[in-house]
Amino acid sequence: MIRVNTFLILLCTLMTLSSPPRAGADEPFTPAGASRIDIKVGGTAGFLFRPTGYSRHADRPWLWYAPTLFRNLPPDQQLPNARTHWLFTRLLEKGIWIAGVDVGESYGAPAGRTEYSRFYEAVTAQFHLSRQPCFLAQSRGGLMGFDWAAENPGEVRCMAGIYPALNLASWPPVDSPRFRQAATAYGYASLPEFQKQLIDLSPLSHTGPLVKAKIPIFILHGDSDRIVPVRENSQPFVDTYTAQGGAAQLLIVPGKGHEEVDEYFQSDRLLQFLLDQLLKAGAP
């Protein structure tokens, strides 16, 4: 009987460690193996997931996740969410920190990028994080993450994406409230004038600085994505990037769309890419 009870306890423990933690009614997501640090920088709110066995040395490797959205939102609408648990826990166990800052729906606009820079300076100084994080840009996080990286290529080690929006002419739809929101974020009162500038304002047109800085890129994108089509976003971005001499990989996920599924969020290829880049300077 003692052996049976011991086995059941061990089994329950293993199940708990392998399952995504469930947030309470008012609790944001925190992956296993980490403590969550919520911070404010100016008028923005951010978070850090600190590994349990984190390095006490400077230049700690970290992943910057975008978009981060959690202010005044119920847990089921917040980002990041439990879907990132598999990936995040595997990074955390290697001593990699994870962070993000909530700049609202800023669509890669200058005001949001300014808040990103303030957050970057604050967390690298206060928590002794590396000056070169890797980005993980999911969906509309691509607009902010890739544009900030193009503006600050010396402060980025690598870029990863999960069906990232990289073309404002593709997303958000011109007939949607989000399009008006994006125009406002960029300071355009006239929607037709904003529409004329969409390509020029997009990460799709800002590959040059990233190529020059030799920043490696890895993107997962489904061939059935109708919200952020791969043919209008990741494919032309990677084609342009490689044509300019940059190192970029696009892994097409057959039959998958703009959805939170294992093929994206439990990708061994994505995990290995991030580990190779974040730990290339040595283990934390």
C-alpha cells in the first residue's frame, strides 16, 4: 500500500509539472518554473518571468514576447497566455528570462516603439539582462517587434515569429475598426492618406537594417491563414530578406490557420532556434 501511494503521489506531481498552470480569476498567466515580476515604466506596465535557477551574473539571456496585453483584461484575453507554457518552460529551465511590455494596440507606430525603448533600457539596467534579446512576435506583435528591431538592430540577437503581421496593407482590414485605430496610432486623421503609406510603414519595407546587422530570423506560418495570409506577410518578408543576403527561415505549417495549436506553440524547431541564439554566448 505504501508503494502504491508513493507511485500515485509521484504521478500527480509529474502531471502538475507538465500541465499549464491555471490562473485565478484575477491572476495573469505565469509558467511553471518562474516567478512573475510586474513592473511599471513610465505610463506602461510590463512583466518579467524570472527563472527559478536564474544566473546571478550580468548579461542574462532573455526572450521579448509581443504582443503583451494584460492591463484591464480578464485572464482569458491576456497575452501571453497558457498556450506559451510548453515553449516558455523549456526556455526558463535553461535560465532564459522572458519579458514583455503592454503598449496597447499600437500597430508598430512610433509612440509604441518609444515605450518599447524605455522598457528595454529599464529592464536591461535593473535586472542585468542582456543588451541583445531575441524577439518572439506572435500575430500583430510582428508589427511592433519587427519595426522596433529595425529601428534598433544593434539591440537584437534574433527574431522569431508565429504567423506575424508584417504588412499593414494586408492587416488590419481597411474596412475594420482596427484600421481606424492603426491610423490614429500613426497620427493620420485621413484614412486615404494612411492607406497610401501602408507599405512604407510596414516591417516588410524595413528589412535593410536587420540584414546589415546579420540578425537571424525564424518564422512559423500556416498556409491556411486567412487573417494574416502568409503570401502577403511572412513569405515576401523572408524572400526580400534572403535576397538581400540575410539569414531567414520560413517554416510553412500545412493546413493550419491563424490559431493557437501545437504545431506553432510546441515547435521543436522554434525552440531549438531560440536556444541556439540565446545561449550561443555560453550557458547562463
